[in-house]
Amino acid sequence: MTERPALTPVNLITGFLGSGKTTLLQRLLRDPALADTAVLINEFGEVGLDHHLLERVDETMVLLQSGCLCCTIRGELSSAIKDLHSRREVGRIPFFRRLVIESTGLADPFPILSTVHADPVLKHHFRLGNVIATVDAVNGGVQLARQQENAKQVAVADRLVITKTDLADEAAVEMLIPRIRQLNPLAPLWRVPHDPLDAEGLLSHEEFELAGRSERAQHWFATALMGQWRLNRYSHASGDVEQVRSPRASGKGGAYGPEINCHADSIHAFALVFEKPLDWTVFGIWLTMLLNRHGPRILRVKGILNVTGSPAPVAVHGVQHLVHPPVHMASWPDEDRRSRIVFIVDGLDRAIIERSLSAFLHTNGCDWKQP
Amino acid sequence: MCALCGVLGSADHWTDAIARPGVFSRNSDTAERRRERMRRVQCANRVLKSYGLKLRDWQGSAFLLATATGKTEIVDHLAHLWIKAEKLTGRLCDPLDPALIARLEAEYD
């Protein structure tokens, strides 16, 4: 018998209206690997239908209706998960090892993640798993350009699934991928029905759990730094910062150009690379201050840090205000010992973020000496 | 909760994780832990100076954040620090504020 998980992983399936979330869930639930999975569906409307489409109605399936998880019924989400947990504990429903939440197409993923992460009861029984975002191959381009919620869903995802690739022509899909990559350069991407769906790969192998593994961290930054991005060294006042700039930015002139931009010049991704080891205390002060003031606009922060005094790197991972506990990695993923931090932000200027972090780090008031 | 002062214990915060093995929380070396807290106070005060605020350690379990006139708030950890700082001053504590950055850069130069 499989061992009972200490904390039950919670996966969120998000994506714009009609982008194929329920169809994806339907396919995933047929996979024997997800046999012990409870499902929580949120529908925005008077009559809930999605749970019928799943063709599996039992006690481990809960429908939250007539409201959106991210706003009107967040308390209800918390109560529904607690109720599932209580019924599981007393044996009134079959034991489940995973919970999958399907949100409405209009939901901002962050409040849902925050509920699971911060609720004083839930956080002792559940943990966040991967966020999976679906993007419609036919309408995805337009939706990403016009719908802020959709761009946000893609930006915070750990896994991306382009759906309906059989209904769109290959050229349209090829045009859509760079748009998605501009919002989220890091998440592994599937095209369905063309690619075989790997339920295990989508829902388990949590991104954050894997952050502690060198090969996964290597993938993050290899993708972010070497993919469609161009590494462009420049001379910073301190001489120790390396900027990563998009090819498009180079035509603008000046040391700082706009980064990879997509959604009406609003959501963009960039990476900062620091040559010298970072001071963990100062980094914590800076990031907490940044998230307090600009949390809703910091869609993702992912970093592998060379921390002063620590022989192994520290992986940090945050979604808006929510920062996961840092992971001490066993070893460096490659020969590169620089700190690398990827940001996906909404409407914030990379230049000022980099300048601010540098100013905080180059502190002469915190001359901590390594013990 | 502390039975004497009624202060609720707070949940772990990500900044409390052990960054340098053997230095910070969840270890038994009290002296190192206190030293790290002192250093945290020192680093935070460098930024808080811009807002006329001062932070100090309180019993090794929380921090006290005070204005120049003595108005004081208890702070559990760094995430609460900025909320309390904004509450005490009525100002936004923004690390992207060019004036704050310029001040820090000037100190470095």
C-alpha cells in the first residue's frame, strides 16, 4: 500500500473561460495514477454543469457554485476543503491522496493559493502542488492580449497546456507559443491532444519540491537565461551585476530597456544575475518590503541564490505575496555559482527593481562577517 | 501565547529559515541566533531611518518598532514590519522609491 502523504498536495487547474479545463480534468481523472484524487469544482453561474461533464459524481467531488473562488466564495473554499478533510479522517469518504481544484475561467489564482497556504487549519494538512493553466489554441492569443486575468493565470502556472491544437492550424499554435513564453518562460508546456498527457508529470513532481534538485533548477535558469533571451553584460556601478535583456529591448537604447513584454506592455519577465554572494538577511528585508508594497504585481519570483556563508545554493519561489519556505539545495546545478533571480511582474520597471535590490545589498551598515 | 504578556506566537516566516547553517532559528545555538537577530535589526534600521522609525529586539521573540515620539508597535517578523511601519507613519514604505534608493546609494558611495 502506498504511504499516506504527510500533507495532501492541492493542485489548481486554471485557464480562461472555455479553454478546456474540465476536458483536461476529465482526461487526467481517467489516469490510474490519480485514482485517489478528490476534486473541487468552482463554477460561476446559476446552474453548475462541469461536475456532470466529469462523469464521476461521488462524495469526493464538491461543486462550489454561484460565485468565483477568488472573490465571493473564498471562505467557502476553505470550508469545503476542511469538510473534505474531516470526512476523510473519520472514514466517511474514500481516502484521497490529492486534491484538484478547478477554478472558474475568471478567477485570479492567487487568492486560491493563498487560502491553502495561509489558512491556519489547512496549512497543517494540505500543501500547494502545481498550478496548471490551460490556453485555448484557437482563441488564446486574443484572450491573452485582452484579458488581464488570463495573462495572470499563465504567468503563475507551473505547468502549461495548450488545448484544442487539433482545431487550430500549426502556424497559429507556433505564433501562440512565443506569447505564452513571454509571460512564463519557465513552465513545461504540453499541447493536447497532440502530446501524450502525462498525468503524473502534470500534477505531481511539484515544481517547488523539485527546486531542491539540481537538475530541475538547472532547467529553470537554462530556460530563462539561454532560451529566447539574450545575455547582455553591462557595466554596473558595482561591476557585479549582469543584466538579461531581450533582443527587442536593445533597440531602445540606454542601459535599461523594457524586458520581454507582451500583455499591453504590462506583464513581463526578466532575470537578474548577481556575481557576488548575496546577504540573506538583507535580501529578506528587501523582498518582504517589495512584496508588502507591490505584491499583487509580482506574479512570480524564482531564484537560486548564492548566499553568503552557505556552501550550497538556496532556492526561493514566490507567487505574489506568497513565498514558499526557501529550499536548501543539495548542490549547485552546474559550474555557475552566481545568484540568478527570475521575476515575472505586472507593470513594474525592471531597472528600478534591479537598482533597488543592488542599493539594499551594497549596504555599508551591515558588514556582517562570516563566522 | 505567552502567559505573562498575552502575545500570540506567530507562524514561521520564510525569512526565518536557516540561511547559513547553524546561524538562525530552529537551532540550539542561542548566541548565534541572538547575533543574527541583532544584525537583522541593524540592517532594517538602515532602511527604517528614511521613515523616522527605529526597530529593536524584544526578548528574542519579537521586535519593537517605534517612532521618534515613542509610538510603538510589536512586530512578529519581517512581513509584519512594513505593514506596521506604514501604519505608524501613515506613509508608504516602498523599496522602489527613488528617494530611498538614492539615499542608500549615497551611503554606499
